[in-house]
Amino acid sequence: MTSRRLRVLIQGLPPESATMTALRNALSDEEMDRQADAGEPEKARWSQSELLLASAIDALRRVEYVLICANSDSKSKRPTPPEPIARPGATTRRAKPVLTEAGAGRLFSLINGGAA
């Protein structure tokens, strides 16, 4: 058997197979970070069934959040939206930057032709 044929056979294995699990578990942290940046969670340490379960849990949390918001008083404080389950091989959501007074002043000057 050639090395190319062996590689094709290994790449064709399902993600839940023992071989693919061992290959995922043998990845270094740097390789995991590279895959996270590339957005390839299917090559991470979780199998496809675990990723599907995490997606189902996220959907259930969103439905629960919407149900609470829809049935609560409009003047009451709303709960914070649910965070998705962190998946290996996928980056987390970054917090939105907050515009400070200094940043607002700089932006105002840039918009009004103050760029120098």
C-alpha cells in the first residue's frame, strides 16, 4: 500500500473513528489555534455528534431566552442573551468595542475633516 493510499483512507474515516479521535487528541496547542483561526471545528477534538449536541443545546438556550423575553414585563430587566457553548477549534465571539469619549471626539474630528 502506498503512503498516498493510506492518507486517503485515513482522511476518509468518519470523525468519530478511533483513528481520527487519536489524531485530533495528538494535536498541539499551536495546531489547535491555527484550526481555530481557520474556523475548522470539525478538525478539533470533538466528534460530529458532540458538535451537533452542542448546537442543539445552543438552540434550546436561545428558545428559552426568547420565551422569557416574550413573557416578561416590558419594564422589567431582560436577561442577558445566552452564550454559545465553546467548541474546540472555533474562536469565541469577541466583545463589541465600546466607544469612549476620547474615541468619540477623535471620530468626530475625522468625520469633519480633521484628519492630519
